[in-house]
Amino acid sequence: MYPVGLDRPAKLGLDLASKACVRFPRLGVECHSRARSSGQRRPPQASSNPPSASPGSVKTSLTPQASHEHRRVRVDSWLGCYLGWTAIAERGPVNGHPQPWRASRDRLLTREKVGGMSELLRLVDLFSGCGGLTDGFMQTGRYVPVAAVEMDASAAATYAQNFGDHVHVGDIRDWVQGPLPLAEVVIGGPPCQGFSPLGKQDPDDPRNNLWLQYVDAIRRIRPVFFVIENVPQFLKSGQYALLERETTSPKGNLRQWRLETHILRASDYGTAQVRRRAIVVGRPKDLPPLGAPMPHLRIPTVRDALAKVSPDVSAINPPSPRAIEFRGNAYPGAYFTHELHFTRQPTPISLARYQAIPPGGNRRDLPDELQMDCWRRHTSGAGDVMGRLTWDKPSVTIRTEFFKPEKGRYLHPSADRAITHYEAALIQGFREDFRWVGSKAAIARQIGNAVPPPMALSIGNLLAKHILRRAA
């Protein structure tokens, strides 16, 4: 007999738990549920009832003989978890021999209730960088990060300073071989240098295939949703075609999900920057398309982002040199975002060029005596080189070398200098109290490689809304 309100997939999850009780009576099976009306999880209680009782009422404890080498195995269905029903089987050896157990492939995960707050969805960030995606998801108030993977040690240290020391520093190929956490949502931005129009677009770039490790992680973690962020060119690549095949092939590793893609512009989601990114969302295959997050009504400008920042800056280094210890090594920092207001010392000719460029102008506005030879030879293209930002428009895409005006439109709107790390972080949408670790160049890479947190917040709200709506 089933509790009122359960649909077929939820009943399937409870049936699987019931069969586990019958098959492994000596092990003991613990089943607990959370009432839909109250949203509260019922704690498991010891009972001497035989496992033939109904699935929702079985509460037996693990026998002493099976107390060692036991582990939790979740038995659930996709929508069963949405309704809050979970069965947890404790597995151990029977007669001294380990018994096989295979959890349902269609399992979903329960969520945590922390400190009386709303239920928090567990989050894993792969290729996390400094944590721009995680920061946006956290700002929704609906997520708790449980794991992250990042190769760059400085970026990993920045992530740990802001979200906790649960980040794996190293190759994701090593991480996926070990025990993986449970999570409702997995996010990440695999390296995009092999696809970016600013790179060589080398189809043989080994970084192009790191999405395969992302797929392996999804296959093992089994989240409700997953999100891949990349440059728009990724959607036209052979790698994306292979990724999509993993979801549509009957034997694909991701056949329980379907993909939907969106090209989002950061300025539509609260960021003072025209940054176009491809967002790939993996959703349960029985769920209709989610659609893109709702754009904001107003597009923020550079003036909005830098309204409280003084244009006058003379420092060329962060204040009060300091260092932290992270995984046995020392790194500069940690610095709050507002402590990154430092600039470079330009050469006299560079300063003369800065002073000659009008508001909204670029290298083409320079007199001939200030032109570089390569600029004279190339009169077309690269219009943003040595360009000046405009106060009342969004910024161009903030990249990793924004502190070099010769790399793009990174001159301050009115001051004769490049934008500072502080200003770049604000244009990206980072908080004033975000903490940064690393050298000046390392922090610049972290800022330029990050997903703007305000855009990530919109994506996180969209996913949380669909998960929690099903759980209501």
C-alpha cells in the first residue's frame, strides 16, 4: 500500500527498497520518507518488524554481524526523489562473503536541510577555476557546494577561501577514479582554448577532450541536472556532437538525460559586460525543456559597475603583502576584491597613446607617430586593440590580460590607464568581499576565466525552481 500522492516512478523507488528488504533480511534495510505536507525527514527508527512489512514502514537496524564493510546504497527513481522518498540500504557481508548490490540506474538524491533553512541542493563544480559558477549558484540561497576540481593551484586556493576546502587540486582524470560525492547538480566549464576564436582552434588540442571526464563524473554522480559552460563555438564542434550522442544513443553514458543549449549574453543577466557563452543543460529525459533564464529588464553599464570606484589609482601592488598556506605551499593573499585596485607603471610612449585615445576610441584614433608598425600594416580588424571603454555601455568581454590595453578595449573610460583588477572583477560581477589568492597575473587569469556570478545566479535559480517544484 503506497502513501497518497505518489506517482508511478515514486512507487517504483519504494518497490525496489521493499525487494531489497526481502532479498537481504540479515543485512537490515533502513527506509525512511519525508512527508510531502511538512517537508521534514523522518529519522530512521530501530524495529523488530520483519521486512515483509510495507516499504514505507520498514525500519530495521543493521545486524552486528554486518556492521563492518557496510555502505549506503540509495534506491530511488527520478521522480521518487523529487517527492522526497528515499530508501537507503546498508550492505555488508553475508556469511563472510560480500553480496552484490546494484542501485537503480534511475536513482535521484535526497537533499539536506541545514540549520532550519530551506532545503539545500548539493553542488559539484568541475573545472571550477576561482568559483564564479559556484558563487552565483550560492547566491540563490538554494545550494551547498560539496566538491570541486581545479588544476590551477592558485585558483583552487581562491575557491577554498570562499567555499571551503573540499576542492581537488589536480587532474580530473585522477579525481573521477576515486569515490565521488552525491549531488543534485553538477556544473563546470571545461577548458575552451581549443574552441575559442582567439585561440588556434586546434581540433587535436588535448584539452578539447576533457569533457569526456566531465561525462564520466556525471555517469557516476547521477545528478538531477548538469550544466556545461563554454564558448559558443563549442556547440559547432565535433566534441559537442559526441556529447549529444552520449544522451541519444541507447548505450550512451548519459542516456538518462537530454541536452538543451542556450547562447546567453552576460549583460542580459545583471553583468556590465557583453560576454556571450554557450550553456548546455542536461535534464532528466522525461522532463520537458526548461528554456533559458528570464533576461533582466535593464542592461547594466560600466558606469553602474564602477560607480563607487575612484578613477585615481597609483598603487602598483596589492596592499600589505601577505600569504596563506594551501596544501603545503604558500600563496600570496588572500585579498578582498576591493584590495585589488592597483595598476601598472606604463612607459612614456604607452602613456602618450592612452592620452591620445578619446572616449570610446581605439588605436585607429592615434596619430601616425604613436602607431606601432604592425598597426600601420593592418588597417582592418582588431578594432578593440588599445580601445577605451564607454561609461554608458556594457564592457567588452573581460579576458585574462585585461590589464594590457594592447590586448583589447581595456582602457578606463576616462582615466589614462588600463582597468585595474578591482574594476575587472566588478565588471565580471564579483562581490566586494570575494577573497582572491595568487600573484597579480594569477588573479587576473582567475577573473578573466570566470563565469560571471550574476549570470550563474540566474541559471542556478532556474534549476532550483524546477527541482523544488517537483518536491513540493
